[in-house]
Amino acid sequence: MKPWFEKEILEGDVIKFPEPKEKVIQMPNIASYPDFLTGVKDLQNRLSDGQISQESHDRLYAELIQRFMKKESFENPWFLRESPSKELLQMIKDKLNDPELDEKVLQKVLMALEGGGLKQRIQGVLQNDPDAKKVLASVTEQIFNAKPTTQDIEAFITAYPKGLVNIQALLEPGKKDWSQIFVGYQPDNHMSRVVERLYKLKNQGIGPAEVCLSVLSPQIFHSGSRPGAGDIYIDGAGHFEIKASVAKPGRLFDGRKAKVDMNTIQNVRDQLKIEKTRVNLKDLIAANPKQEQVVALAKSIFRHVGDNVAGFVNAIMKKDEASAKLEHTKLAYTNYQTMSAAGEDKFVGIIFMSLNGKWSNVIRNIDELVQNLAVGTIYVASPDQADLFPQTTFKF
């Protein structure tokens, strides 16, 4: 027996499915392209043939760039295999089908695509400096995080072997702007951003600015490369200490080397019946100390000056706070220099640098120090031994 639909439906009554008027277009699969240029050519051909719209082309092109930014080999990137580097900028303009494209956008694309090759070139010149070689990855990262263009990188590579620190300006007395100290430094350019990033870079006991100066000059070495009586060594000039402020001014103090006699300080404070935890010069003068007590305090703080504490002691006994501040600062400098000595070798001077002010200054003796330093509150007792040494706040 035939089924009902064969009985009741005639052959002419069968409705056929409609056939498509045009072939279905399959959207490009970005992951299927073996290399960048193949993807670019395919997208442009599809756009020309009307298979995809301009909007789809732009979206897929952006995805293509993202793919090869992440997965392209840094050792052998596509543009080195398939196009001369000098023609790359024009090629990208052509491929983007927009000759008026913003140069800044092009530079960002170029840096993204060419990053690995440029990093290798940067590291090639950095490796010739013993200080930079020790922190190669960190320094390279800071240079690239400073938002360079390819021209910036080329300029850096060209200038680096000659040195990017003006040694003469660095060692001349008086306040110097960083534009005088660092070659090519201008407000908010690549060099200024590199300097400011390297300034804050520290490495295994090497403090702020030490890495920056030693990496950017073949004449400057930090203490890890040239141990001695200072934080850095400058060829032809000697050893210098670095006092580089970041968040706040530094002090004439080194916690690794300083050995303050905290027990004697506490005993004197108890004898004078001073209840305050932090004792400043006013507090000390108001307590009417005996001369031997002031001598004991001075020697407990400045343990590398011998018996040469008379100037400070006499000022306290005369209740002359201003003179006591001055004498305290002189003692701090002498103590710091002697404490840092390596045998008979002492540091030549102290280079002060300010991140916030973007200035540098150098002093070579006590007179230059007191002429420039703005001495604030001085403490002779505190739980924190750093408080017992003057802050390096300058008068300018």
C-alpha cells in the first residue's frame, strides 16, 4: 500500500527548495595565514573583489596585526625576511590603503612589529658597557617602556658609544639642569623618559641614579664594577658619593656602613630626663646638659671623626642652635667621608641629584656643602638612626 502523501500529492505539486542567487562568501580566517604579508594581500584582494566591506577589512587587518605582534619571531621577523627595512614605512602605508595615515600611528605599528629586532640592536651596544651588561634586561625594558619611535632608538644606538652624560657639567660646582647633564635631554622626549626611568632603577645595593649614570656613560662605573670609597667612580676624577632624592631628600647617612652607638645615646637621654622619643637641638639645649654628656652624644653619632667634636659641643654649651646646626652638618660630612674610605682612598665629593627638581649639584668640601645645604631640624636621639644625620635639602 502506498503512503498517503504518494496517493494525494501529484508530482507537479512538489515545491523545490530555492537555489541561491550568489555563492556564499566565507569570511577570512586570520589564524590560517602563514605570515603577515600573505594575510595583507588576501584581505586586499577580497576588498577589491567586493567579498568584504571596508569595515570588515579594517577589523580583520587589526586582528592580523595583533596576531603577528604576539607570535612573530623576534629573531627573524617577517619584515626582515620579506621587505627591506628602509622600505617598511611606505609598505605599511600602502598595505593600509591610506597614504595620509598619521605618522604617529605608523610608528606605533612599526615598533610593535619591529620590537624584537630593535631590542637586539639596543642590547648589542649596551653589552659593551660593563655596568649595563649586568642589568641588561632591566635597562632594555626601561628604554622600550619610555615610548620610543624607531628614530629615537636609532638616535640612542648612534649616540650611546660616545656617552650620554656630560661629565664636565656633572663635575662643575653649582646647580645644573638635567638638560645640561644628559645629552639629548629635553622635556618629555624619549631621552628624558629614559633618564627618569633609569634614575629610579636600583640593583643589589646600588642606589638611585647610580645605575643611570654608570649605564649612560663609558667613563662612569658604579661600586659593583669599581669598588672603592664611593658609589661611583669617574675616570680621571675619582670616587664620588651619590645622594639622589626620589620621594624625599636623602641624608648624609649610609645604613650599611653607619654604626651609631644607640645605647650611649639612650643613657644620656635618661640622664637628662628627656621623655621625648626624638630629641632635637632645642630639646637638648633646654635640658642644660653637661659638656661630657654632649661630647658623648656627638661621639656616639659621629663615630668616624675621632675627638674632633669641639665645634658642635661648644655651640651647644653656648646655647647657639644655629651654630650647632652648622657644626653638626660639618661633622656629618667628615664622618661620611671617613666612613666610606677604602684604605687611604676617600671619595672626592658628593653628587646630589633631584628627580622632582631635575637638577644636579656637586660639592667637594665642607665649605661648599654648608654654602648650599639648607639645614632643617637636627636630632641627637631617635629610634631611627637615619634621623641623626642631616637631610640634603638645598637652598635653591
